[in-house]
Amino acid sequence: MTLPSLGMIGVGRMGLPMSRRLMKAGYALTVLDADQQRVESLLRAGASSAASPAELADRSDVVLLSLPTPDVVEAVAFGEAGLGRCTVAPAGKIVIDLSTTGPAGARALDGGLSAHGLTVVDCPVSGGVGGAENGTLALMAACDPAVFDRVKPILETLGRPFLVGPTPGMGQMTKLLNNLLSVTALAATSEALVLGTKAGLDPEVLVEVFNVSTGQSNASATKIPKFVLTRRFDFGFSLALSTKDLRLCLQQAEELGVPMVVGAAVRELLKIAKAKLGGDADLTRIIQPIEDWAGVTVEAGRGRRD
């Protein structure tokens, strides 16, 4: 069976390892990114490059987007040489948006590109850089079931795909809810460990207890031990992107009339951490303003008061 030709726009922290997995699976890949060094690394591995989204779409059966913000997705789709300007058999092409843009962004992308004959799969991912490298991402697809069946083999190269609904926007909503739970667990676990450390407890022991108790979460199982207790703070997802995701989630909550008391509090902590440390700082640094307020450092082998 002949594999479809693929294009990847955005080969950053997530797009780069996903591109490598697709190439390893045998897909012919054309790439585009503002960072030419990342593009060059894929060219050396056998990829080809395009000068614009339209050119990339012309050379691809399926285009994947892995982009940081809704405005970048919009520019790639509808800019002067955007995806909508492709001329080679647009009616047969599929655009899989792996970015997190919010439901409104997904609906706008679908509406705009479908007018040019392109089919959109709203498919944000979760699992971080490690998941992208290991092919263990969760992929939350929203599209027509028949389209899902066509792209499922591609998505399975990247992780475990789920069809969460038939309408673009449903994938984004699923992703925003997941990210709400994820960052809330990290914020709450960070507060608990700062309090425990201040009380004289060993944070490493606390994490071990949490992980065999009802307080266990991905934060206690992975993010805290790997990236906080070690003081590496290199999980690979920025405070700016997490703040964006929570903003999009709370916008949806407001539109639907659902109160988000806990979510609003977590957003405030994110905003404080971002203002203090900068948007490029790693999400796991969300613990540091709490440490500063309490005067302790949550660190492996120390658990000390400052």
C-alpha cells in the first residue's frame, strides 16, 4: 500500500520528534518552520522543505500543523501564501491541526479551509515532548468518522488517537479540559509540597506517599520528581503556553455559563509565575513563587528551610 505524502508545519519541541517518528515509519515528509536549523536537521534525515504553507500543501496529501498559538495557525492557514492558496487537488487534502487553539479557533480553521476544499481534523495532543519522542501521545480528534479512519494510521504513529466527536472544536475542548486538570494537579501538589517542606517533612518521602495514596497524579508521579525535586525545570512546556491554554478554557466556561472557581485560582498562580519568571520559563517553575512566599526550597535530598 502506498503511504500518503505528509507535510509538517512547525517542527519545534513537539513537531520535531513527531516528524522524526513519521519519517521512521516510512512517510515522505515535507517540512516548514521559521527555525531553519530545525528544518536542516530533518533535511539531513531525508525530509524535503517548502518555502510556504501553500507550496507544502501542494506537495502533500495530508498536512499536519504543530504551532504555538491561534494567531500563528491563522497566518499559516489564511496568509498570503497560506494553506488556502494551494492549487494542487485541494479537495483531496486533509489538514490535521495538532496545535491547541481553542474551540473557536478550530471552527474558524475548518470554516475557512473547507471553503477552499480542504478537510480539517481538529486533533490537539497531550503527553509532552517525551510523549512525542516515544510515540505515546494522546490525540484527541474531532472530525467525520470516515475522515478519522483515513488518518488513523498516521495518528497511531504518534500515539493513541481518540475520536472525541464529529465536529471541529470538540477536540480542542477535550484538550483544554485535560490541561485544566493537569496544571491544577501541578499547582495543588506544588502547594502541598511547599507546606510539607515548611513543616519539616522530606519532599521526596511526601511524593512517595502521595504516589501510593489518593493524592497521586501525573504531577506527583512525573513532573515533580523529574523536574522539580531535581531542580531541572525542563519539562518542555512554557508558562506562556499553559497560561494561554487556561485562558482559552476559562473563556469557554464563561461562554457556557459554567463557574470555574478552582480554575480561576490556578490561572492567577500561572499569571504570577509568568510575571515573575517570564513566559519562556518552564511550567514546572510554577512552584517557585510559592517557595519564595514560604521561604523554602522543595529539593531532593534537602527538604530544608531557607
